[in-house]
Amino acid sequence: MTTSVSVPRLVVAAPASGTGKTTVATGLMAAFAERGLAVSPHKVGPDYIDPGYHALATGRPGRNLDAYMCGPELVAPLFAHGAQGCELAVVEGVMGLFDGVSGEGELASTAHVAKLLKAPVVLVVDASSQSRSVAALVHGFASFDPQVRLAGVILNKVGSDRHEALLREALEEVGVPVYGALRRTPQVATPSRHLGLVPVAERSTEAVDSVRASAAMVREGCDLEGLLALARTAPPLTTQAWSATGSEARAATTAGRPIVAVAAGAAFTFSYAEHTELLTAAGAEVTPFDPLHDESLPENTSALVIGGGFPEVYAPELSANERLRKSVADLAASGAPVVAECAGLLYLSRSLDDKPMCGVLDAHARMSPRLTLGYRDAVSVSDSVLAPAGARMRGHEFHRTVLEPGAGPAPAWGMRLPQPRVEGFVQGGVHASYLHTHWAGRPDVARRLVERCATP
């Protein structure tokens, strides 16, 4: 049943990556949460790391809004699901405001999501090397697509009071309000490495301090009252909130509540909140475990899900946990469902950078200087616990590793881009590949996985 969703909301966007929108968006979330508002955090696109900082800032799960993987029709329902009971939603954009799927126009861009949500956009501009030119930049973004409501600007990396005055004077000429001017602050810098920001789970105290510093910077430099008033101008959305219990996942008929163990901890930080919700709705009891520290799988584990993360950073520690590696290999050998994405694929291989892993797959992984990144339109090549042969599924790749060989005798996926290829492994109950997927777009995945579980 469609309903009217009236959650005040803002989209925080930027002209390009690297302008500071994550710092600003996270700071806004934390600053409003500190005021006692229930803030719903969202991220455009497939990113796993930023939502971890959003969750730290708000105390609520960070949720992704991906119009490519889940489809444009699910953006508003997923937003409504995450924002239930909240007084404000802050949506962090991806890349530049109008950057979408290559060759697909606006699809999955921040602008596309902003239009689907009927949300005002605030543009975070790196002002460090410009003055009056900022007006031309902002005017171009404001006029490029009249359906995108670019409602204001937050100036970042402002050098001085005089610099700020010049920037504000220039923007008055194009009639775009300035909602904040932020100085460069080293305390809010978030360390990065080969795949972007370092995840919250790996930083602990430092991450908390970084979020607090972002909130303090935003409180000092932004017009929070004005931004809240702007968010309240967003019109009601007519949509039906997405629900795991209302999806195809409810079709599972497995008796009892099988234990689905999900890898977690610092080495396996990539996951979407909806996956756990779908597995639970399908009848599973989802139990996290940490491959860095736990020496065995949860008792009575019936299935295993190992998502993405950074096993390459923790290869020596993962390798040293021989008891757990054997436990994983034994479960896979039993025919139990084992679903592994990217980091999980590496963990199931024979070795990672010459460090022994679980040995489930006859393949070896190593770090590579080349980044593999992009959306993928995939077809299931082999019948598996995840999908029947011939099923279409959209996902994304994001890694700096190479697996040799890249596919087994029964590959997981066939893809056309960036070049025609098959990829991944299906053997027994194992489905392992580099492809990250978002099950909200294919809730039958969770049902199928739970149905394949042995009754405990």
C-alpha cells in the first residue's frame, strides 16, 4: 500500500570526488543527532565504507540507495524503510553530482537519486583555489538540469575571512544561498588506502574522534537551522516503504531457524543492512563471527556468508587462525551453502599473497597495482545456492587483487563488460565471486539460500 512519506531530507553532493562531501555529510548527521534529532543516514551508490561513518554519527544503520543494483523503482521505498521514525534524513552523494553509470546517462547518479527523492541538493565546493570563479561553477551545476533542485552551497577549505567574503559576494550574483563556510581542519582528516577510506571497524577510537571533529566543524561553520528548514521544504513522497518481511524472502519454507553465520570484524566490513533483514525474514538466525579472532564457526552453523572487506591487510592473521580455516573448509566440503563475495572469495582460495587461506577453491590470490572498479550486469552461468542458471543480477566490482584462475570449471557469472568473460566458482554448495550484490533488488536470493540450509 502506497503512503505519503514526509521525512525532511537533504542530499549532500559535490562537483567531483575529493571535495570533502563525506566529511560534511557525516558532520551534518552527527551535529543534528547531537541536537537530539533522529537522523536517517543514506549513501548514494554501492559504497560500503562511508555508511559505517554515517552509522557512527547517527546510531542508525547506514543505508545505500543504488538505482543501478536495486533499480530506480526501489530508491524511494528503500529510503522510506530506512527513514521510518526519523525527523531528518541526510543523503550523501557519490562522485560528482551528475556522474552516473558509464554510457547510461544520469542512471544511479546523485542527481538521479535526488530527483527520485524530490530532495533539495546542497553542493559542497572545494573553494581552496578559487574566488569569483566559484559563481560560474555553481551556476553551471544549478542550471544543467532544471529538475534537480540545487538549493544551496557549503564552501569547504576556505582559507580566510577575506576569502570567505569574496566567495559569498560572488555567489550572491547567481542567487545561490551559502549555508556554510568551512576552514581546512586537519583533525577531521580520515586516513585512506588502496580502496578508499579506512573502515570504522578498523579505527575504533580514532573514528569516533574523527566524527566528533566533523560535527564540531559543521556546528561552527554551517547554518544548521537554515539547513533544517531547507530539508523541511522537501515535498511528501508517495511510495510504499520497502520491507524484508513483505518481499519474496517470506516464501522460504525451511523448517526451524537455521543458523547463517556471517563474517564480520575488521577484515570483513562490507555488508548491506538489508541482507541480514532478508535472511531473518526468510527464516534464518543470523549470527556474526570474526575470522580474525574466533577459532570456530558458530555452533550448528547451517550456512555461511562471507562478504567483502580487506583480507589482504590481515592475511597473516587470517592465515594464522588455522582452526577456523579448517572449520570453514569442512563446512564447504559438507555441501552446506557458502556464499562469498570478493574478500570472501580470497579467503576461500588456497592462498592470498602466499599466505595459506581456507583452500576451498583451487585458486591463488595476490595484490595487484590495478584497480578493478565498476558496475556489472551479470548472468548466472551455473545453478547455485545463490541463483538458478540464467538469472540476471546487477552488482559491482571493487578490488586491487587478482585471482588465478579467475573462474572454476563451473563459473559463477558471465559478464559482457568491461569485456566478455566468465568469473567465479560454483562447486557443491559454494558460490564465490568478485561480484558484490545488493539483495534488496533480488530478495529471492535470501529465500533460496535459506531453503538450501540443512535443518539443524
